[in-house]
Amino acid sequence: MSADTLALWRNAHVATCDAHDTRIANAALVTRGDRIEWVGREAELPEGLRVQARAVWDLGGAWVTPGLIDCHTHLVFAGTRAAEYAQRLRGLSYEAIARSGGGILTTVRATRAASEQQLFDASAPRLAALLAEGVTTVEVKSGYGLTLEDEAKMLRVARELAAVFPVRIRTTLLAAHTVPPEFSGRADEYIDTIAQVWLPQLHAAGLVDAVDVFCERIGFDTTQSERLLRAARTLGLPVKMHAEQLSNIGATRLAARYGALSCDHLEYATAEEARALKASGGVAVLLPVAFYCLGETHRPPVAELRAAGTAIAVASDCNPGSAPGASLLLALHMATRLFGLTAEEGLAAVTAHAARALGLQGVVGVLAPGQCADFAIWEVAAVEELSYWVGHNRCRAVVRGGTLVRGSP
């Protein structure tokens, strides 16, 4: 639609996902081009907007939410790790597999061998699956190339996906995912290479929206991680952190000092990490599919996060090793069942709070005037059904930037 075209989406129920968790029965939305112009009870719709609407969509009493946001994925990769999953079923731990040369490095070998077109073709069905669930914004990390050329290849594919699919994609450089074979035993040199050579070049090429580090005992320690965080902030890039997934080595507290957008996983975080995130404005991103697939038992500190008032987001963590799937709705269900989030917390976790985790608050994640007209239309009797169904997608249609891009309202 043109920038001035008005469209009316009426006869709906709306969950705005604002700070008050506002629900509006018998509601309507008005979009102007790619932005929301008005939202509220249809009976209160200004007559001028009704008359000016060039298109009118009757939603038949469906529920409308903001377009869902998957704020942590490794969506671009080649190959699978099904053999390693079978090893874990026989009792071998994720950490033991990684230390034996498998894990992330298995996917690195496959991703390096794939062409850009092959990577695109492998990743596109995963993105299509997310879009079908009402996801309109996705974060895509690199981290399976671990050379300048291959990291750039992954990031370019993410940009190409954004050009083809009606989905907003934010790219995150995760070259500090593990130490590649070329730098075996030289983790410090590898971090310096990323910080001083790769990051400036990839940023100058317009391929990086944020920087992430796997700060863990099988990843990078806090001293190494801090060097990369400092380099990112010097370039004006926001930072994120894989933190406290397998142990607690101080990753979240470090990330909070650098104003990280989010810290993700957090199974071994404590009340101290919850308070640090709250004080810094960071978001706690929970990844229940990885928790489930790895057979973990140490849950993230949801009660402590609540007590601190820390924003909680949930993401699919789509990746070939610990979360081999592409379903944010499944992650949402698991977060309520495995981690104890309420239905209301879960909805905020995949909308408003997920937007904050990507630095997109005020842009997406809430249905309010001025925000992007990204929303999902659901064939449900109550919005709580989004976290209730298991493997049953009730998304009827998806609107991105005011344009119907999937399904029928």
C-alpha cells in the first residue's frame, strides 16, 4: 500500500501486548500504509477514518496480536546433527560431544562446504515455517562459518532471505561461537582477529546489526568476551550474550555492564543476574527447546526474574544441534509448561519483550499508533490458545507492513 492509503481491519478482538496487557473486545485497527494509525473498540472508531478507508477487512471475530518475534535463532546453516542427537539419547552429553570435535564444529564443516545458494535453499523452509506461525521479525545469527569469508556468507544469506520473504531480519555476528580448527589452542588470538579484523569489515559491509558471544566454559571466558564486547560498542553496535547455559562464569554480569540487549539461555543464572539485567535494561531470553532437547534439568530462575522485574522473552533457538526445529509456538508452549511462565507472560515474551531483545521497541511488538503494521490473525476463541496448543498452528493470516502476506483474513 502507498504511504497514505488507509485500511480498516474490523470485527476483531485485539491483544495489543502493551505494558498493561490491554485486551480489546469488538475491536478494529486502522493502518496507514505500513503503520498503525488507530486501534480500539470499533464503536469508538472515528467516522473520518471509517469513511477514508480504501480497503475494509472483516475478520469475523478473530483475535489479532502483534506479529510474533523470534529473537534468537541460528536459522542459516547446512546439514543436520541427527547422529549426535542419537548419541545424546545413549547418554553422551552435549559438552562431551563438543570437546571430542563434534557439536558446533560438525555444522561448521557442513556450512563451509555449502554454497551461498545451497545455504539459502536449506534455510528458506525454516523461515517459511516461522512465517506460517505469525512470525514477522526474526534474529539470525552467524557462527557456523568461523572464517571471515564464511561468516560473511552466512550474513549475506540472512540479508537475501529478508529480501525475498516478508519478514524483518536482524543479523547478529556470532563468530565467537567456538574456536575453529585454524586457531586451535589460540582462543585469545581468535578473539582479537574477530574484534580487530572481521568485525570492522563486516560492519562496513552492512552485514551486522549486533554482536553475540558464547561465554561459557566450552566457549569463551569473560576476559575474552569482554574484548569483543568492547570492540562492538566502539563501533556503535549493540551486544548480546549466550550466558549461563551450562555453568555460571559471570557472563550476564559482564554483558549487563556493556548494556547488552539480552542475555540468552540463563539456566544457571541467579537472582544476582536477574537484578543486573533489570538494572541495565537487558532482556532475559529463555530457550526452552534447547533445554528440552539437551535433557537439562536446571531451569532458568523465572521466579527471580519476576521478582527483579526483568523483561522475559522466549525464542525458538532454531539450530541443528540443541534446538532442531523452527517453531516459535512450540517454544512458547514449552516455556509455559517447562519454565512456568503464565499465558500472559508468554505472549509478552514473543512480542513486546522480544522486540526489546532486538532493540526494536517502539517499532514492532505492540499494536499501537505509529508502530509498524505487523500483526497476526488467529482462529482462536481466546488468545491464551497460542501457548495452549501443541503442534497445532491456529494462525489464519499474517500482515506485514500493512499488507496481507499470508492466508486470508
